[in-house]
Amino acid sequence: MTKALSKPTALPQKSAAPAARSYAPADSYQFVNVNAFTPNNDGWTSFGNVITHSRSGNVFTLTAAENAVSCQLSFLSPTCFRVRFNPAPGFDYSVETSVAVVNRALGPVNLNVVRDDDQAIVVDTGKMRVEIQLQPYRVLVYRGNQLINADQPGKNLVYIPGQQVVANFKVYPNGARYCGFGEKAGAQVLKNEFTMTFFNYDNFIYSSGPVPSNNEGGPLNPSEALYCSVPLVLENNPSPQGDYAGQAYSYGIFFDNPAQSYFNIGASDYSDMRGKYYFGALYGDMDYYFMAGDDTAAVIQQYTALTGRPTMPPKYVFGYHQGCYGYYDRPTLEGVARAYRDARIPIDGLHIDVDFQNNYRTFTSSEVKFPNAPQMMAGLHQLGFKCSTNITPLLTDNTLDENGKETPYTQREALLSMNGLIYNTRANEGPNPNLYEGQVSYGTNAGTNPYPYPPLLQDSGGMPLGAPGNYPDFGRAEVRKVWGEQYSHLIQTVDMDMIWQDMTCPAIAKSGDSPYQTFPLSMETNNGTTYVPNAMMHNAYVLLLLQATWEGINVLRPDRRNFIIARGGYAGMQRYAGLWTGDSASSWDFLRINIPEVLNLGLSGIPISGCDIGGFANGSGSTTPTEIVGTPFHGARVQGGVTDYELLTRWMQAGSFLPWYRNHYDGYTKQFQEPYAYGEPVPTHCRTYVELRYRMLQLYYDAMYQATQTGLPIARALFLNDAQDPRVYDYLNDQFFIGRDFLVAPVITPGTGNPPVATRSVYLPAGSQWYAFKDNKAPLDAPVNGGTLIQNWVADLGEVPIYVRAGAILPFRELEQYVGELDTNPLTLNIYPGPDSTYTLYQDDGVTTEAELEKAYRCTEVSHQGIPSGQKIRVKRVYDRYTPNERFYYIALVGTRAPSSVTLGNANLPNVGDPNSLSGSQQNAYYWNESIQVTFIKLFDTQPDVTVTAMYQ
């Protein structure tokens, strides 16, 4: 770690520093482990008996008999209500400070108060019945006459008088399954019997954060604090029993508190938690939203209506990406670009770390390492690459540039001159006239990067990399605006395509003042209304950072879609960014958690997420130790540290089906991780699944459009699509859907033999039949009945089990080496035999903001229907303000005999007999491929509503 390179800047006017307010003493703010947050122990006070209550519109206010505290329950829709409680006597509930919630008008509310006396208030919304017991306080929720949620009797809404700590206990019914929770470690989707904390933490390889003394850190432990906090629980009960007996139900609880918070789902880590769960926080309000639904999808729709939904990203986001900390100069970066194109492994994204900057000056580019960056970017664009660079919230106060000269750092000066940086004012200690200075560590350069970073010096271990600096006060709207303006060089001059938002916690090197590797928790920051200790809004800092970046780059480049990939977030981050899950290591355990982590993020409203494919850091799956070969700082290179070839292949396969697909590694400690750099068969196996990803990109794009409309994720846990089958809950952790009908079961454990072969089981949900995916390269096998567990599915290193639901409609395109390579790339609508179904196809230009701002897009409803001795397919534009470049498209009727006729309306289509003739046909036509038993139909896209009928003798 480097020493501070300059003193914190003193303000010219001390009055600009935030004034002190009455909070707890500065030394009382700390991180508290899950087993030390103990509302199930004695010493907590229940809200207890209600002495008075009142109603104003849809809001009910209850005042407790003790301590002059009150709480509010308000209805936001027929299926959603909100509970607010602050243990301060006389608290003013008219003040709203949430950064997560953007919409509380979730539906028309017409309350029927069926009881209102000193014992209870009972409210019927038409969709649910809420009983508020008053002697003592307790909330119960019914769907009709079926109980679906209840506070724990006696001890439910609890606090400690004189403190800010709050918690709420709920009953944990038999058969309930709990998921969501945003970014959490662990190899399980369901988090029953786990206890979790929400505190954005720079948790390198998930092993550097604090855990209880009887616990182990690592990727398998959900109790760890990670980079992103979404305090949302989803309860699904597929077979309710006892007091809850009845139909299957779902609900969600979003606990909107950006301080360190907790969910304990029946984990008896410090006390007996059988039959109950709780959520709570160290500071701030008990502010939760209850959302009832017949299924999980209905709950997600409400949660994303509450916290916002994303807009359509650029289409290239769903391509393959490569990043490396160690692409430290232009020749290295351009060499990687050329190598990918030479290897014919499709790729869109190249991601350049802080190496791109002028001596760690955020928003800048290095003329020494990346000379003429705009020209470089133009060349990469010609090759089809889209690039990002790493932007942290640090603004270094090192006065030296990369040449060792004192030169202006205009972007920092812009924030400094408007008093937009955070001061070192601590709770109850009076205003501090100095800026807060934090230190960021970027690891160590052991000599493979030859460039200087003045005034950093080499030591016996190399050159410690990092910088000291200051941080913007993002709670202030005017600061967010000025921050956004600082992207002008990158966006308008360099023409950077997307932003990689890193170190967002913010991540700060551990010290006596920063024991939790972030801002001191007692330091005051702006929450949008006033100044509060960082402990009270810690998790919101990144959301405000993302908002500032998103709004800024959209002002700078309003006509083109922008994108942010972030390491960290809070509830609502989906409005601004996608998420990658932080610094993983090369290990099979990190591959195991990849799927559950991404699925739970999708259930938590974040549709675009993924991990660092192959592992960012070295781990147990690295083949050999890292060595430095050659003379340090004079041509030295890394040797070793390479991810095992089987692990890399399986990770590339699994990642190819997840929304964010980026191979990313630490080039200072690993020799390589690009698939082309391995020997065969790695490039071939990886290329196969990257190519499949590109050919099925439309499926991801359509699922993303659905996410913008309903909040449903792209990668879906089995119960999202097949809630009627309770057995799916036994097979959630290593198989999932893309969209509705495409089921993948990646291999996530090592195989045996040489070459390695793996064996796994695959469960096919009941209620449908399933076809093994042949990719139109072989005839379909016979369908497999749903409810079947296929055991001992043998997968060699090039295989992934994939199944398609009978009746599915899957849109594919021709292979491109990058999105936009082909001027025209016609669709093929693959229609599988089975029940009638409908699919919504979404099309826009994939690049500009016209779809969002001008509504320039097309939605097409594709449906198929079985008829006697035939099949009818309808393609109908249901919204049509965009015309694709492609003049025609194909329909592929998979698993068919030779048709006796194919008609479009009343016109017979000619059978042209072979694929080349069909490709060259200038009229609507078809042919049947006998070898794979697929009927291909070519249709020119001239009519908004067409019906094709295929008849079979």
C-alpha cells in the first residue's frame, strides 16, 4: 500500500462543511456480524398494546401505550401495503428519504374496513384481507380465508428504547421456501435456515470480510457481506400446511433501509429460531413493503413497479466480453482484439481497467500507455469491439501526472470548486474543515507492467499500486450533475461505449479509520435531505453514484444507448446498471455459486448480472503458482496462475447462458485466461457455446424486453415458469431457464478421466413434454415426459444438457462474430411440436434511444396451433413503428414429416427442394430437410399479419 501522497485539501470557507447534528457518539458506529445482531434475545421491547389509532385516507397510524412511539400502515394497491416504524418518540413520517423507491402508486385502492375497534382493524382490499391486531400489535394477511403471512405472536415489531435498532419477526410456516436477497453467496437458491447481512463490502474472493468467529468465509457462505445489498425476501409455499393450508401462494417483503440490515430465515445461530424469521437494521426505520401474489412473477412485477425497471440496453450487452486488469497499454489491448478475431471466437466487449487512466486520475486517459485513444477506439470499433473503462468514485489528490509533473486535474477541480466532495465531519464532533481522504489499493505490480506511477516506488515485492483521494457527496443532486459532466472526455472525445463502475462500496484500503474497508461509519454524508452518519445510508452510496453516472452519460450522448456494468448496488439499481458479482477466484466452488447467485439477483429485480468467468483471482482451480519471468519492469512477464482448462471450459459454457457474459481476470497474477490462448480442445469447446450464444441472442433480447415491462428476469429459476410442479424446488441450484422454454443444466463439477467426462442429473418439470436440444443438426428424439429425473446424463467436455419445452417458439439468427457484423441477419422462428403457444418477438435498432424516446420498435406475436393433419402458424405485428433491415425471415417447423402442402393465406408455396434454393429464392417458398426432419419456410416481411398452414398426409 502506498502512503498518502498529499494532505487532505482544506476548504477556503469552513462554513461549507456540514454542521454537526445530534447522533450517537462517533465511536458507536460499527459493523455487526449476523450472530451479534440479536433481536431474539432479551432486552428488546415490543411495540405492544396500541393505545390510540387513526386513519387518514389509506394510512393507519397506531400509537403504542409505552414510550410514545407510533407506527404507520399504508395501502399502496389491493395487494401491497407498507409498514413504517421509527423508535424515536413523535417521529415525523411525512419525510421520505428512500433512494430505492420511485413509485408508490401501485394500483387503485378501495378499502373496505370491516372492523375498527380497540381490539383490531380489519381491512379488505378485494385481493387480500389485512388484520391489524391492537392488543398487542400484530399484523396478519389473508388471501380470502387463507392465512399467507403473520407476525410472530407477542414479539414481532421490536426495538431498544433510546437506540435506532429495529427488527420485525414473522412466522416461518411449514413448507415455505425463501429466496431473493439480491447478491448472496452459497450454492443454494433457497436460503432457508441461513442468516444474512446486507452491508456493501469490498469482499475480495468472498474471503476478506468479517464473519462470526465460528464461521468460515468463502463462496459457500451466504452470511457474508458482499458488494450489493437488496434486502428483499420472497416466500413461496407450494404446499401450505396447518394454519396456512390452501392453495400455493407467494409474497415478498422489501425492507427499505440502506443501513446495515439483516435477514435471519430460521437460523438458530445464537438462539432458538424454529418456526420464525426476522429482518431488521442497526440504524434507521423499520420500513417494509408487503407484496402478495398468486405466484412469484406477480410479486416481482410489484417490486419492480415500486423500485423501477430498466430500459433496453444496447444489444451488444448480451454478447461475449473479455476484461483483464493488466491490459496496461495499447499494443496489449489491440493484440487481444486481433487474437480473438483470428481465433474466430465471437466477441463484442473489451474492458480496460484503471490501467487506462493517467496515473489513476479518474475520467482521464493515458497518453503514455494509450496514445491517441480516440484513434485506438475508432480502430477497435471497426473490428466490431465495444469498450468500457473502469471508473471508481475516487478522485485522487495526488498532484503528479503520469510523467511526474504537477498538472491540473480538471475533473477533480470541477467537484472541488463547487464544494462537492465529502468532508471529514464525524457524528457529534462538530464540523471538520478538511476533506475526507481515503486510500485505494490496486494490488501490486511485480514488474510485468513497465510504466511508472509517480511517486510510487518499487520495494522488494514490486510496486504497490494505488492512490489516495477524495469522494463526491452523491446525496446532493448538484454534485451528481457535475459528476456526470466529467465523463465528457471518455464519452464524447474517446467514444467509450460503456462504463465499468468499480470500487463502489466505496472500497477503501483497510486502516484504523476504515476497518470495514469503506468510509468511516461515523462520517457524515448527505442522504438527499440532510447529513447523517454514513452508517445510516452506507448501502445507498453506490445507487446514488450509479444514478449520477447514468444521468450524466445520457446527457452527454443522448442519441445512443449507454450501459453501466457495476460492482455493487442497492435496491433499484436495475434502473441504471447491470451487476457483476465481484472478485471471484478460480475454483469449482465459485462456479457452483454462479447460477444461484444470478438467479436470486434476477428474482430481486436485476435482470442483467453475471460473474467473472474463469475467476478474477487465483484460486484452488489455478494450475500452477504465479512466477515472474525476466527482469522486472524491463520485459518481465507472468508465468503460471492459469485457470485449469476443464474449469475454464465448464465456466465458459455455464456463463454462455447467463445474462452478463464476461471472462475477466487479474493479468498481474495470471499468465492468460482468454480461451484462444489455451491448447485444443479448449478453444473449440468454448467457441461452440459462444457461437450458440450469438445465434440465440434474440431470445435474450426478447426476455430483456419482458424485464422492462414486467420485471421478470432473463435467467429464471425453475419455479418462475413451472410453479405448478412442487418438485422443481429440489432442483433449483444447477439448472434454469432462459426465458420461458429453454432449459439448461450446465456441468459445474469436475469430471473424471482424460479427457474429463462429467455425469449429472437433469429434472424436467411436470406439466410439459421436453425435447433434447439438437440445434437443427439432427432429428429430434422422442419427447420426454415432464416430471422425469434423468439420472446419469453423461457430458463430455464439449457437452451441456439442454432441453426445450414441447410447443416452444425459439428465435435464432445466423452467426455473427459481433453484434452488427452483418448488415442483414434474418430470423429463424423455430417451432417445436407440442401444445399451442404464443411468443412475443421484440425488434428495434439495438443501438439508439429511438425505441425509448420515439417508441420506434416492433412487437410481433408469433403463435402456432395444431389443426387436423396439420399446423397453423400466425405472425402478427401487434405494435409496429420500426422496420428491420431484413426483408424476410424463416419459420422452422422442427420434428415434422414432409408436408403435403404449405400455404400462405390461400396461396400455395413452392417446394424449392434444398437449402441453397430456399436461400436464393426471391419469393415465399419452403423445403423439407429429410436428414434432420425440419420444414423450413421462407417468408418475405411485407404483411403485418400472415398465417401459414402446413399440411401432412
